[in-house]
Amino acid sequence: MKKILQSLCGIAILLAFATVSAFAQGVTSSGLSGVVNDNNGEGLPGATVQAVHTPTGTTYGAVTNVSGRFRMPNVRVGGPYTVTVTFVGFQESVIENINLSLGQTLNLNIELNEESTVLQEVVVRSTRGQVIDGDRTGASTNLSREKLEAIPTISRSINDFTTLTPQSSGTSFGGADNRYNNYTIDGNLYNNNFGLGSAQFAGGNPISLDAIEEVQVNIAPYDVTQSGFTGASVNAITKSGTNEVEASAYTLFQNQNTQGTTLNGGQDVPFSESTRQIHGVTLGLPIIKNKLFFFGAFEFEDRAIPGDTRRAARPEEGLLPDLELGIARMTADQAEFVQQQMQEIYGYETGAFENYPFEDVATRLNFRLDYNLDQNNKIMLRYNSFQQRRDVGINGNSIRGLPASQRFRNTARFGNEALTFRNGNYGSEENVQSIVGEWSSSIGSNMANKLNIGYTSNVSQRFIPGDQNFPMSEILEFDGSTPLYFASLGTELFTRGNLLDNKTFNITNNFNYFMGDHTFTAGVNFEYMTFDNAFNPTWDSWYRWNSYDDFVSAVIDRDLSVRPAGFAIGFTYDEDNPFTLPTDRTQFGQVGLYVQDEYQATDDLKLTLGMRVEMPFYPIDAPRNTRVEDLGISVENPRNAGEFVEPRVDQFPSVNPIFSPRFGFNWDALGDKTLQVRGGTGLFAGRPIFVHLSNQINGNGVTRGFIGLLEDDWGQDGNPEWEGFQDDINYYRPNPAEQEPTVSSSLSVTDQDFRLPQTWRSNLAADYNYNGFIFTVEGIFSKDYNTPFSANLSSVPTGESINIAGNAYPTYDQVALGGAINELYYLTNINDRTYAALTLGVEKNWGKGIFTSLAYTRSQSRDFGLSGGSQAASLWPGEVQEGRNNPEEGFSRNDQPNRVVGLITFNTKGLNETNNTSFNLIYSGGEQNRFSYTYSSNLNGEGSGSSLMYVPSNFEEAQLIDRVSGGSITQTAEQQWDILNNYIENDPYLSENRGSVTERNGAILPWLHRLDLSITQDIHLTKDPSKHKLQFEANVENVLNLVNDSWGVSRVVVQRNLMNFEGTDANGNAEFTINSIQGESTYPTDVTIPDFDLSQTWRAQFGVRYIF
């Protein structure tokens, strides 16, 4: 298999290199505009312009105004179109083979000859996605169906294609958090609105790639009808039917034999059997020719991957616990004994303890109808359904506010030395239903309207493997004084009652009025979202045992003298429904109003000026906690001196309008479409990440609670008496009638003046066509405003500092506000990130089926260190010198200073119509990631690892002390300095910054080069090349690794915390020791090492498609 793929890749690479916008809230259509002149260049008023979409017979019409100008907004994407222009006394002009890209408004300058004049051929060719386009202003990327079919992909996600945007880095655009992107499909919002996880789309990957017609990525669109992002606006439209019956059936396949198994010079990578199969069908047809069209797509995906790859130890066979080989410390005899006893005593099925698979099954369904009522009215209706059920490994996190649940060093419950029984994991179900309708109309000769209405339901919930209610038991074993995970079984502690139900309703209406050289737009956009979120940790109860023997004694032998080291159980304060899992509701709505004037100042210059205002509102009926208010807390906001915060968990922001003015221009500098200068400036408003608002309700202290007990807490201070392990999950659950609402030790509140995030983005670019080479120079600068930010009001300056080589590190106390609140997170805004980028690009269509493009981007993104998680604490910046409530500016975690992306496509159809073989290569290269050097231990009092490291210039500045054990020196300070100094010398970043405090994310991983390949081969079964053909395809990711298993491999940081804070001397000077590599006794010498993981190897996917 590998040799075959190597040969195919080699052939493809040799061949390739040898030949070397009408808008809505989401973009859904294209447009035509232009001017009709006579022989003298005078505009002809009253000329009739008709455009016919040849595949469907869809007709659009316009009449020129007094200046001879015409406009056709809301035109169907694609083509080819035939445009016919007629005027009394003049010869008819016919222009054919016009193709339109998503969001493109093609400008046509048409000259009519008088009837007595000899007719001359009119030739206009429009290529979809062309760079030089009079409608372009800011940075954007269009991906036509042809490109979507050419770009290599295995995941078949839209995110695989947006990587062609030069200003992207993964799923981040312009350096922004990827949750600040706005995704639409057919104009309907399709975001991960709540913000949990890393998925961008609702449901993750909800629509079949075979249902997508075109994708557009807008970084800086200066049309005010687009909003909802501070990163990028990613708009996709689905396929529609035509007058021809077109259908396809396909299957795609990959398994463990279609990917690499070695890395770094032949080292075997552990792997298990895995399979992935995708089967799909598409059908497009006319229901009424030229009138009503249908398109449908269905896809089924079935994936089986290894679950827990660790194996139980078998000493009798010589299989002893081994971290690298994945052999756990629990023996097979112990695991089998637990399985048997759980079944016999409790009737509980633990599931397998090793070698079990995880399944991932998904279905995607898409239907679309297009109806041409008449020349002036078009209607579209689309329905999409996505359902997925997948197994997921046990969560390793602690329970916030419960010390008994803290996780330990061996990478949490799924540590390399621990086993998880099959039913101790969890499953995730996604159910996405979406429907959208659109009505486009032309009103007379000078008005047009587009109405888009969409609704999306996105339900994400967890399920319990085996569907059993059973307490979770977490078993530890100690390595000396270090607790390490041993085994886990029972209901995963975050799964029961874990639900997110997001409903989104949106309406957009855009009205256009054409007057002379002006196109006026007025529009309204309304969005309403509801989030029903249930998060109820330890609802089925949770036990932690300090040893396997304790577990056996307490759970199997029923010894009442053995108590758990930790216990927790959740409960509700609802007295009427004490066993019903509580759910929190968050709601959000906003109205957007906007006006715009698009002015065609001359034939070569277009100016756009607009204003948009967003009015968000939060119709949330949140429960009130008077106990919090009774504490009488009034604490100064560290971000705004003189402002005092009095926490209320039931109050959400008031209506705070957000204004977004924008200006854009496009100038055909030479008047011949060879040199285009374009750009603009303006504000763009996004949406908040709603999980950050929901935190306020989830932890309000009046909806739910939990009790957490350590071993000696039973029977104390009103706690229940220990009556042994209970398989009844409700046995220890408190009676709500006996529980008083509490003041949560960790509380979140929101600034009443909280505003939507915004970015001011300016763009200036030039595109030049030289002999078919399109050169682009593009600059972007962004400044973010109103970025969501959490200040921890419980973190109070002590007024003292710790000295490190003359640098003062202020210290903080974590004060229990009101004697009860240890963490009070205040969600507010900060004027945060800046982003600057310069892109150089070139592309050329060589003809004969060959296309190439290459772009290089140099950029810098800086912010104040927001980590971007889901908890309130994730917006409390980490990695600082001065303090987390007033962080210094540093590099953004999404910053990628250098990025290169290139595409080569070669289709033999350009040489021979009957032979259609396609070779497509995409290259991406750049630095992998940024990271920070910090001290381990809690130096400043605001959390371990939050203080940035000072890089010592010499031994004295390192402030190292001898390492002492048992009263004897085991390592002198000088010995430690030799190790640390050698490491600093080996690290380019540290060696260049001696005598300075490191910057947040100042260090950077080396370049990573990736090359992906797709090959398709068509075999025609009839003489008609458009009918009945088989298409074979192969997609290979990370081709370089196929050639050499040391290439295309990411690198990981060996150690980010080089020094451990041990305390201070009598003069307030910090004292340190150096850290060994985590889990080892050796010290780091290399800054990075290759990532030895199966995900770094090449992988391939093969498919066959029948098209008829």
C-alpha cells in the first residue's frame, strides 16, 4: 500500500511542478451590474437587459436608468449565464459563458451598435472567484465547486478548505478566537453559538460536502449587511437542481492500513484497528422544467476507533506496568475480579477493561427546492438534518470548588498507568435540524428585495454506555507519597444530565433602491437564541478510594470501617422535583439596522459608505440569590478605579447599542482591469460566547448544589453519617426541603454595561494582472474593542512584591469576599487584541487544466492573554508579571508570524476531453504554535504557573538554592545552574532575552511543512462525458511523511516550567530550584521533540463514485 501511494504521489508532484457579491446576513447569491452605451460612449436609458441561467432557464431582467446603468441583485450563483441586451434602433448584443461566484457582482460595460453598423462579436469571459473584480474591497477567498472538488480532504469538513485563506491559522482568522467567526449555510446561522468545545459549526460537521456548491470567507467585507464576527464570515451555499437529472452514489473508506505506522526513522507507533466508511447519494432534477427544481443529498458515516488503548498488566506473562508501552498498573486478574463482583453483587455491567472500540455514527440529510415564480420572484427552501452518536473517553477534569476531586499528575483519570472500564466512559449525541427559506424579488426597474428566514435546533447531550445508573468509583494507588490513578468505573461524573439545547431563529430583509449611480440599501436583521444548558456533576454520586484494597473492602466486602477519601453528590433545590435534573436557560436577542450607499463614482471607481447599529438584549429570567446580596459585598473593580461591584446573580446587561460605520472602495486604476486598488475601514461587531454568560446562572447557588466530603467529614456539621457504599444513586442525596440556598464559593456576575465584541479593521490591497499572472499585495490592521474579559474580584493586591533579579513581581491574596466567596468573576470588556498582516500572493490559470496559486502572509497578533475556555476563569488572563486582573500585552495564542499556502491543480481534461485525471496538491507551512515560559508553583498568589519567567543572565540572577533531601544536599545550586544555563543556550528565544522577563507566548515552535494530495480518475461508461461515469479518488494527508517518516511531524515542547518557586529569603528575594521533566528524573536539554503520535503519520482515504 505504502509503495503504491509513494509512486502515485511522486507522479503527481512531478506533473504539477513540471507544468508549473449581493449580500445578506450570510451571503447567498451573486449579482450583475453595468452600463449600456452607444458608439459614442453615451448611456442608453431604457435598454432591456436579460440574463438567463442556462442550466435551469432561470431568468432575470432589468431596464437601464437615465445614465444607462442597470443592476440585477440576488442572482443565482454559478452559471453559465447568457446576457442579452436590446434597445430600439440598435443591434442586439448577446454575451455568453458568464459564471458568477458567491458574493460577486460582475460589472459589464456593454456597447450597442446601431442597426446600420456591421455587427461585431462581443466576447466576455467571467471566471468564478476571479481576483480582479470591481465588487471586491477587503480580504476574501472564494472556493467554487471546482476548487472544493480539487482540494484534498479526508475529514470532508468546510474547515479543510478555509485553510486556503492566507490570513487563517487553523480555524482562526485574523488572529481571533475561532468562536468569533460567523458561519452561515444558505444565509442561516450555523454556529457553535454556546462555545463549548472546538467545533465551529453547529453539531461539528453537519452537512455533506457533496451538498455544498460554494464557500466564501470574508475577513474584511465593507458591506454593512454582513455582521456577527470579529474573526471571519464564512458563508456556504448548497447545491440546487437544474433542468437535467443528475445523480451520484459514492463510498469512501479508510482503516489502520491506510495510514503510517512509523515515525522518526522507523520507530513503531502504537496503533489499533480502526475503520471509517462513508456512503452517500445525491439527486438533482427538475420537477417543472425552467420552474421548480429539487436537490437532495444523504450521507451515512460509520467510524470505529480504539477506545482505551492501555492494557492490563499480566505479571505471569512478563507484562509489567510500563508507561511507554501502555501497560497499566491494574492486573488482568484484578480487573476480571472487579467485573465479576460488580455483576454478582450489584447487577452492574462494567464493560470490558481493555481492547474495546469506540464507535462514531452520523447521518447527514439535505433537501433543497428552488422555485421560479416569474422573472421577478424566486423562492428557495432548504432543510438539513444531522444526527451523530459517538463514544468518548472519560473526562479528566476536577470539579470546581470541590478539593476532594482534584486531579493528579499522571494526566488525570485516563492517565497512562490507569484503566477505565468500558462503561465508565461516556457518549455524545448531536441532533441538528435546520430549515431556511429565501424570497428574492425585483420591484419595477429600480427596486429589489431579499427576505431570508432561518431556524436551527442544535441539541447536544451525553449518554451513559450501557444506560445504567451506578456511582462512579475512582481508585488511586500511591507511588510513595504521590497519588496516581489506578482505575475508574461507574457513571462518568460529568455525564448524567449533561445537555445543551440551542434554538436559533433569524430573519434578514434587505431592500435595494437604484437611483442613478447610487445603490441604496436598507435592511434589518433579527436574531433570537435560547440555550437550555444542564450541567450537573456527580449526580449519580462519586467515590474516590485511596487504594485498590480500600475499594475491595468497602464496595465488594461491604466493610463499613473503610470510608472513601472523597465523596460528592449533586442535588437540586427544587422541593417539588427532588430527583429531576435542573436546567439553566440563557436567552439572547438582537436587532440590527443598517443603511448603505454604493456609489459608482466613475466607470472605474466604486465607493461604499454605510452604517450599522446592533441592539442586543438579554431576556433572561434568572433566579435571585438573596444570600449573596445579604453579604453586603462592594468590591472595587480593578479594571476601573472608583467603580464598585455589588454582585447580583440575577442581573444581566441592559440594551447597549453598538454602532459600526464602514467605508470601502474599489478602483480600476488603469481602466483596463489590469490594476485594481481596493480597501476600506470600519467596525465589525460579533457575538459573545454564551457559555460565559451562562456561568452566572449555572453556579448561582439557588438552582443546584452538591455536597463534597473528605474521609473525616462524614457525620460532621450536619453532613450525613457514613452507612457504607451505596449503589442507589439517591441514597445520600440531600432532601431539598432541608437545604438552604448557599453562597457558591465560585461565583460569576456580569457587568451591566457589557457590550458586544467589536473590531476596527482596515484593509488596503492592490491586484495586478501581468500576462495572466495575478499578483496581490494586501495589508490588514485590526484593533479589537469590547473583548469579553473576566476579572477575579477576590484577587486583592497585598501591596508587597517578590524580587527576581531586580524585577518586582506583585503578590496577591485570594480573599473570601463576605467570608464565603473565594472566586468572584466579573465578566466585563477590555480593549484587547491588535492584528497586523501583510500578504503577498500570485496565481495563474495556465490553461490546459493547470492552475497554481501561492501566498505568503507575515502577521502579528497581540492581546492580554485570554485563554478562550468555557469557564469564567478561562477569561481571567494567565501568564503575567504584574497581575492577572491587569495583564501586560503579549502575543496572542493564535499568532502565527509566517504562513505560506500554495495550491497546484492539474486536470488532463484540459488536454484530452475523454481523459479526465486530476492531480491536486496543497501546501501549508508556518510556525506551529506559541508558548510561554512560566514558573511552576504559586509565586504571585494567583495560581500555579501564572507568573512569567525571568531569564537570568548569570548564576546570581537565577537565585537558585541547593536541593536538600533528608538533611543532605542532593544537588547544589551551581549544578542546577549548569543544567539551566545549557538549556537557555540551546533555546533561541531564551538566549536572546537574557536579562528580561519573557513575554506571554513569546517562544515559538519551529516551522511545520505539510503537503496534501488528491487524485481522481474518471472512467466514462458512455460516449457522453457528462453521463454515466465512474470516478475513483484517493486523498492523502501529510504526503511528506509518506516519503520520509521524519517529515511533516509536529514538535512538542519538552518543558515550559523550567524553575520551581520555593519561597523567599528574609529580604523578599525569590528562591528557586530547577524542574526535571514531568514524570521523569532527568532534566530537559532539547526545547522541542517530535510528537510521537499516530496523528502525525500520513493517512489516506479511498473512494469510488458513480455519476449519472
